[in-house]
Amino acid sequence: MKLLYKIEDKPPMGVSIVLALQHMLAAMGAIVAVPLVVGSAIGMSTEDMVILVNAALMVSGLVTIVQCKGAGPVGIRLPVVMGTSFTFVAISISIGLESGASAIFGSALIGSLVMIIGSRFMPQIRKLFPPVVSGTVVLLIGLTILPVAVDWFAGGFVGQEGYGSYNNLLLGLLVLVVVIVLSQLGKGIVSAAAIVIGMFVGYVVAIMLGIVDFSPVGAAPVFALPSLLPFGISFTISGIIGMSIAYLVTIMESTGDFLALSDATNTKLTGDKLSKGILCDGLGSALASTLGTTPFSSFSQNVGIVSITGVASRHVVALTGLIMVFAGLFPKIGALVVTIPSPVLGGAGLVMFAMIISAGIGILARINFTKRNMMIIAVGVAFGMAVTFRPEVLNSFPDSVRVIFGSGITAGSLVALLLNLVLRVSRSDEVQCTAEKREALQEQIAESEAEADNLSESDEKSVITIK
């Protein structure tokens, strides 16, 4: 798609702040959700959960800045928003209940070496992702996270009071319509800021309906500094193994996000760039462990924002990181964002996540649809969606297997990778598909030229009529 701001562009400061807030609003809910879920599940006090959340915001901001700006061999230098990862929720709760909070952060710290060391091998791994595989991975990212946006749209989660109510659905629909209209018909900053404007409209309507709870803002402290090892640190063998497996899953998921982002920003993702991105992910997770919050990964929803708005400036997203650092220092800022109702997030999220699906289809459109390639896509997506919608299918397997294959992105990606290595390329199929694509392209060109001629004739008639 045509980009409004390219990777190296620096919009005016006022515009940059609005666009940066857009990314922050999309990510903030997920960033604070992970520490809240983990903290409440292992019985942490309110004060301790505040520490978790503040550290999550602070480290999210710092790691986002490094990913966008780069620091020597660290940082992919793409508009990546980083935040706490849901991949680590189950294993963190398991470790915390068994060995206490200190073991969560000790295990995560040692486990982060998997990403740090693994980053050295990303140039070789990158070669395993031709368009047929990378397109399948990006498609799976969108498909597997779309149900999250649907739940937001309906009001939170299945079984929650008011889930699927008319008020929730109409509020989500309002945001969705505003985002679509502004992104398609708006010009300049209006189009680029379609998501934040849509969410603002939805938030104002939600306040008028009386469904916004401002109590978290009043309860949050005005200022807070993160501290080193606030919960102590300890190590368990089982915890380190579990975390290491989760980090392997995160490598796969982050790779998919980076592939989608490189396509959305029209930049080439080299093995070296991928190494720098994964290294930053690993080092960021290590920092998170020492400051008392859960490990990190890239955020898929922000890839969708780039696709919708055409704003690919890494400097804008670096500013998002700076705002998140301030939110970590001044918790009332983060608490205010948390008051945004789920349907408002869902209205914007539905478009953002669906755009990732479109990006995957766009990558796959460049390949030849031979029997081999169609089989890779079909089986990869089938496996990914199978464990996403029916995770119970893995109930008979050990925990280590469930951690790896419980992620639809990882399961589908591994299957697509394996089939790409195993299935042989048929030269005759490739030649036939190339000929068919050439013929179809020539027909498209002819149709486009005919349509352009018709438009020219219409314009000439309009000019004559006016005269």
C-alpha cells in the first residue's frame, strides 16, 4: 500500500504525538493485562500488582524505543511496539503457584538466554521463510488473534455480564464505522489518526452512557519508580525449562510479526535485521525480569495500525515508547487508558487484526498457486486454527508439548516450515502457474486501460457540458 510516512520520515511533533498515542492506546490494555492476570492468579497484593504494571509499562517503553531507534547490534529499526506476552501467562502462573513470584523472574531471566543466543542464528532461520511460509505465518497471526478483538467488541469475555449486549455491540460498531470512514475518506492526519479518533469518539459516547469506571485512576499513585528485583529472585529447574520452551515459541511469533511489519512498511527483512530484533526481544525480557515483570514480545495489533494508516515511521513509534515510559513513572496515565471500555478497543481491534489477515493474503498473492504451495498453506492454516479453536486436542500430551503447540501461530508455522522442506517443487507446475498468472495479468491490464479510457471520455463530456 502507499505509505503516508515512510520508515525514516519524521512527521511534525504535534502530528507525531497524536500518531504515537494511537499506538499506545492500542497496546496499553494488553500490556497491563498480562501482569494483572498473573498477579491475581498467584495471589499477589494490590501493591505488588501495581509494581508489576508499572514495570511492564516502563520496560515496554524502553524496549520499544530500542527496537525502533536501534543501539548497535540491538534493535530491528522498524516501527515495533513491544509489550508483555500472553505466551508466558500459563507458565508464569504455574511457577508462581509452585515456587513463588521470585521463581517466575529467576526462570524468565535464565530462559531469556534462549532468545539472546538464538538471535545469532536468525540469518539461517530467515532462509526457512520463503513467501509461501511467511505469508502463511502472517495469515495465522491475524486469524488466531481475531477472536480477541471479537471478545472486546462484545464486551470482554464469554460469560461476562453484558457480553454481546446491544449497547456493547453498537458502541463497538460506532468505533468500527468511524475508523473505516476516516481511513478511507479522510486526508492527511485525519486518515492517519483514524484509529485514535475512532476510539476517542467511542470513549466520549461511553462516558455519556455512564459505562466508564474511573476508580482505577483515583486508586493509582501519582508517581512511582521501578526498583531492582522487587520480588527477589530464585531458580527452579522445571521453571527454567518451561520458560525456555515459551521463549522458543516467542521467537517464532516475533519472527512472524517482523515479517508482517516488513511487508507493511515495504522494507526488506534481512537475516541480520531479524537477529537484531530477536536480540532486543531477549534482552528486553531479561530487563523485565530484573525489574519485576513478565517477559516481552512484539505486538501484532500495532502491525495492523501501520497497515491501516500508512504511517510506517519508526520515529513515531519510538515516541510511543517514550510516552509509555512516562506512563510507567506516572501510573495515573496508565490507569486512565485502562478505563477505555472493551467495545471501544474491539471496534478498532477488529480492523487492526483483520488487516494482518489482508497482509498475509497480500504476501501469498505473490507466489504461484501450485498444488505444492496450496498444500503448505492449507495444512499450515488447518493445524494453526485447530489448536486455536480446540486446544483440548492436546490434553493427552505433556506440558512441554502443550506449551509449544498450544500456540496456533507456532503450530501452523512449524507445519508450514516442515512441509516446505519436505515437499518437492514441481517445475512443470511452476511453469504452468507462471503462464496462467501472466495471462491473467495481461487481461487485468487490458481491463484497466479500457476503464481508464472510459473515465477520460466521461471527463471530456463533463467539460463540454460545463462549457
